[in-house]
Amino acid sequence: MKLLLSRILFPVTTLGFGSRVGIWTQGCHIRCPSCISRDTWDPDAGLNMEVSEVIAACSRFLDRCDGFTVTGGEPFEQPEALAELLAGLRSMHAADILVFSGKEREDLLGHPVVVSHLIDVLVSGPYRPEAGQTLTLRGSDNQIVDLLTPLARQRYPDDINEKPWESPRHLDFFPTETTLFMAGIPEVGWGEEFRLALAERGIECRTSEQ
């Protein structure tokens, strides 16, 4: 089965417990205003890979990873491929699996991928910056974190939907020859500040917010 993939990054320390393999799917029709990952919206812009190839790529990091984070794009726009991916990750490592979705919680809790117990932590809801940004693992406070398994409840606090869990927000950066990928949940307005800081150093920057 094929999966539309944007990228795989490791180590991601900003999207869940410990050092994680981050998997960005490609394609999203929700298209939240001010989304920081607009480069993942267009389904024709990603890699069309066999799920087995994606799993093999993730397997290179097994000896060093604490978990897997699947985001996008919108992972649930590829439900069959998502289920196969999660089952493959589950079978090769006991780490927790965290999935971000822009879909509403009530539309996901009964979803076959969720009820199959392939997800430990589900973060759901569209990005709405006007809702505030004070809680961990959320771009905006309207989003909800569901701890779906005993492992999730062991690694993440029960009151994660009520107060911040970890240290102040930070970001992971992954440079290539022509691109600098960012992983994490930045504060609202980060893009302009980032561009200005680079401009002061003579570097022209375009982000996926543009």
C-alpha cells in the first residue's frame, strides 16, 4: 500500500516524550489558517512510497528512539495506509505512538484506526490561534490530548489537558543543503521573528507560512 509522505526526521524532541521519529504525511484539506506546515497541504507535492519502505526508513533509528510521532499534513486522510503504518511501527518497537490530527475529537474516537489500539496518544482539533497557546503538545488550546493506553498514561500526566507539562517551548531544526526543516510547536508569530533574525545575518528565508 502507498503512503503520501512529506518527510521523516530524527531525533524529534518537541512532539512527545523523549527522542522520537517524526513522520510527516503529505496532503491536507483542512488547511487551518496560519498553519506552519503549508508545504504538506498539496497531496501532489510529497513522496508516494510503499508503507513498508516508510517503516524500513524508521527502523534505522530503533536503537535510539523513545517513540513515533505521526503528523502532517492530515494523517487521517490516508486511513488505510495510516493503519498499516501504525501496525508496522507497533510490531517492531514497544515505544509509544502519538498522532496529531486537525480533525475534531468526536470524529476520531470511533474511527477504526483509533479503536484498533494502534495509537497511544491522540492530539486532535484544528489549529485556532485565537483560542490561546498555553498547553503542552498543542498549537492552540482548543485541541485535546487523549491518552489511550496504559503506556501513554505512564509517560504523560493525567492533567495534560489542564496545565503545561514540560519546559518552555523549543524547536528542533534539521538542515539540508537547501532547506531547514523545523519540528515543534512554535509560539504564534514565530515566522516573522525568525525571518527578521536571519535577515540581520544576511540570510533570505521563506517559510511554509508564506
